[in-house]
Amino acid sequence: MKHSTVGVSIERGTSEARSDLATGVSIERGTSLVSALPRTPTLPDQITFATPIPGFEDERDFTVSALDAHGVLYALRSAKTPGLRFVVAAPGRFFPDYAPLLDASDVSALGVADGDEVLLLVIVTVTNGITDATANLLAPIVIAADRGTAQQLVLADADLPLRAPLLRQAG
Amino acid sequence: MLILTRRVGESIVVGDDIVLTVFEVRGDAVRIGIEAPRSVKVNRKEIYEEIQRSNAQAVSSSDDAVDALRGALGTPADGAGPSAAGGDADPAGPRR
């Protein structure tokens, strides 16, 4: 695909979501082919997890703030617990081939309707230094931009890595 | 914990719309079929626990390491670049 934006659409059933940058996904019913959205969906300033993040069952509300000017890194900060922060990334910069299968029913908890746009972000872990930075490709964060709802979706493809090295992929 | 004995081909119904069926028993491995609404998340427990651990590690990412990562992206660390604390969350931003 040649587009520089990040949107893709998904189909019901055996659908596949593909995107160069894989941050935007549109939920569509039926047999529509994968297609690019005309623009990059905008992240909301606040999100509420419709289903809890595994391990953080009491944390539902997070603020979203950009960490860079490129639209790559974002911080999700708990509205409830000061200092609790996830760093998330738009995967396309690091994993251009990352195009997980999504189905509308997978993200039904988000309350999305047909045609709604959802965003895909991966959780980044960077403990010691940037060389050990990893991203969780197995369970990305899916955000319904228009509704401010979010969900950490465990993808059915068990071969996806939970800790994919970030920068090795960036070159 | 409720413990039931089932034979191959027999099932267990959980609630109104979840059915677990024993398909095959071979040695210490059991193949189980699960019929459930797509909205019900079914995961191998060890994967779910791995994700819990991974999430717990993720929130412990240090600010220094995150700053270093931003630097590795070629992000301006200061000056004209937008503040890390800024609330501008528009991924479209300057990218074209």
C-alpha cells in the first residue's frame, strides 16, 4: 500500500486489518475489502477501559498525551493513581508489517458501530535502556477514538511476540 | 472448585451460552472445544498471566529510559519540540 496515513478497515468474520502504520482501523460490516482511511484518526485526550487491563483491574480511566512530535509515543496516565503510566506506541514506526487480525466482535466491548474508527497502539516496556525496549504485539491496546473507550485485546495469533524488540525493528 | 468427570465427546454447559466439549484425551493432554460468544474472552491461563506480568513491567518503565527512547526516535528533546507533558494527542500532527 502506498498511502501515508494509517487507517484500515476490517470486516466481520474472516477479516484482516492491514496498514502500513497500523494505528487506525475502521469497523465495517460485511465483505468490504481492506481499504485505507482518508485520514489518521485522532486519539482522544481521555480513555476509559471498557474491560480492565490484565493486572490493573481497578484502573479504568487514563489520560492520553503525546510524548513526541511524530505521533509515535504516547503516555497513558491513570486518572486514579498518580505515577501509574503506560508508554504506548503507534506500531507502524517499529513494526511496519504488523497487521493483526481484528474483528468487530473482538472489540464489541468498545461500543463501536459500523464505520467507527479504532486505533491500535502497542504497550512499550523500557526498563534499563533503549536497547532493551520491547513492545507487546500479542495484546495491543485498541481505542475507539470517537467514544473514548479502550481495551487491551489479546489477539488470537499466539505466535505474536509479547516482547518484540523495538529498535532492532526500526532500522 | 467444581470438579466433574467427563468422557470424550461429552460436554459441560456454563451459563446459557458457553459449552466446553472434551474432544480427545491423549496421555496428559486434553483437547477441549469451547463454544462461547465472541464477546467472551477465552485465553490460555498462562498467556493471560504473561500479559499481566508484561503489563506490570511496562508501568515500571523509567522516565529516563522513556526519554532516551524519545531521543532515539529523533524527537527534539527540548527547544522547539512540543513538551512531553503536553496534552496534544493528535497522531496526525506533523506527519504527512
